[in-house]
Amino acid sequence: MKWGDIKPFVNYRSDRKPNRKGRTQRTQTRSQIGQHLTGQARLREAYIQLSRNLQPTLFVTFSFGYRINHITAEGNISKLLNAVQREAYGRNWYKLGAPDRIAALGFLEHRDSNPHYHVLIALNAKHEAAMNKIAVRVWGEHVRRGQIHVEITRSLDAVINYCIKEQIGFRAFEEVFAYSPGSNSSFGNR
């Protein structure tokens, strides 16, 4: 499945039926409702497939402790991942190829009350050692009231379903965080 195959739901003009007061109202036919659900199911399936292709080794929850704009939140997560790579490979980490770089895919949850990202991260042993060493300290420097929780990915399907549980509508697309190893590579080249 490719991203171009996902078609948004279009509310076509449907039959008009009178209500109790005699006014006409629009109703959706069963095929239109099914088309909408199929589109959402296809988007969810695309998220699942993308997450599987990533082959994550860690499942990390980044919480902020207050309401935050998703762009600012993603910037803070990127700063942490950059710091982990710098700790693992030194100041020229950004010159490394895709196999030596971190790849991550995350999903925002509870945007209006307790915003936090569930992030699937694919990294190697050097990155894991660096993550254990500096993650809590660096996250505390960038997000004073935030918390970080790191787990090893044991059951991939369970972790993926937990991460995307709130990614239901097409509006949720902007709440997906992607951190890739470079523009000339893909997750599948790991």
C-alpha cells in the first residue's frame, strides 16, 4: 500500500428525505458510510505497515506535563534523538549513513489534556547505550515538567496497536512524528 492509494472521504450529495417537520435533510447512503470507514481503515493499515517496516527496538513515551503545540513537541523529541546520536558517534554523527542513524515514528495522544507521544525507535547497540546514558537528563533539560519512559519492544504488533490507538481520522495525520535517517534512504534499507 502506498500513501497515494489512500483516498480521503468525499461527502457526495445523497438522497434528501423529509424529517418530522416536513423539511428535507441530507442522509448518507450505506455505500458512502462504508467508503469513509474503508478510507480510515486503509490509513490505519498504512500506519501499521510503516511501523512494521521500521523494525523498532524501543518503545518510548515522551510526556510534556502541560499542553503543547505538536510542532514544538516534535522539535523537543528531535533534539533528544540528535543528542543520542551525538553521544553515540561524536560531533560528526550527521555525516553517517542510514544504517548508523536512528529512525523513529511516533503518534500524539491526548492532545488537549495530557499530550504525549508514543514513539517507535529503531536503533543499534551504540545508540541504545547512549540512550540509557543521557535520555533522562537531556529530556529534563529540554522539557522541565516532562517525563520519558523507555521500553524494549517485545511484542511488535501489541506495541504498534497501542501506539496508533488514537489515530482514527484523517485530521490525525498532522499528529504523526517521523524522524528518518536521511533523505536518500528509507526505513527498509536498515
